[in-house]
Amino acid sequence: MSLIVLIGAQAVGKMTVGRELEKQLEGKLLYNHQTIDLFADFLGYTPTTFQLSEELRKSLFQAFVDNLDTNLIKHVIFTVMIDFSSADDLDFLSDIASIFSDAGEPVYFIELVADIAKRRERNCHPERLAAKPSKRDLAFSMQDLEDSVVKYQLASQDHQLAEHFPDVQTLKINNTELSPEMTVEQVLQVFPSLK
């Protein structure tokens, strides 16, 4: 039983790669908008929405490790965007990793990076728009994508993940020119124990 966290900027391909991992592993994908949009449908995209979303995720992960004998799957696959300059974001990663590692279960952080041109292209992909209602306002989501490049550090610096999370198995993949299948193939080559 493990936690696989796909980390990356908007439209880098986290959900798509997560869906491909689902096909190849005994895992289930929880992409970040599933919990955010649940609360946003009632509260809007407010600080309360993001707080409730975070609490729900942590509760689910804790329940998962508390019920290892009866869970329907072996792996939780989770996607999230992280600002690597934010102590709060890094603390969140630490908190969710600890839920699993404290129970003796492995944690994997797989960071995806892609160039901005490819992310612009992926931002308009029909599967993305179908799964994420907040992205359907393309003018807004494209501007948000552009603004975030300036406002946040959405890619880790060399060895930052491994140094900050020494007990977590980490991998960084540039998937600009990789299909989801090719990306997952790289993941499973580095972490064959996931199969």
C-alpha cells in the first residue's frame, strides 16, 4: 500500500498520467480538483474551500492507512500543484507523506515538468475541460497559467525534493515530449516495486 503523489504546474499532465498509472497499477486516482471543486460548488474558490479540501484529503489518506486489510486498492494516486517557495505547501506534502510513512507504507513523489508552450496546448485539452469545470473559462485559466509562472516556484530546484523529503522516493520527469504511457513507463522503470 502506498501513496503516489504527482506534482506539477497546471496543465503539465498530472491527471492524464495519473489515469495511465491507474490502468497499470492496483491504484485509484484522486486528482486535486475533485476535492477542491466539491467545496467550490457551494463556497466558491475561497480560503475556506481550500482548507476544507486539504482536511478532506488528509482524512481520506488517514482512513486508507487505518484500513489496509480491507481497502479495495493498493495505491492512492494523488495530484497536486506545489509552490516550492511556500512553507505551507511543503508542510502539506510533509503531512500527507507522514500519514503513510508513520504507518510503514512507502511514499513516492513524482514531479512532472513541461515547457510553457506544451502546457498552453494541454490547458485546452477536452479531457481536462471535461474533468475540471473551473478550467472551462479558457481566458481565465490561460491567464492563471501565465501568471503562476511569475508568482510561484512550480518546479523544484535540483535535488530539492530529495533533500527536503529524505524518507520519500522521488523522481522528476520532463514530460514535454512524452505521452502518458511513456511517462508511466519511466516511473515503473525507476520504481518497479509499484507493480
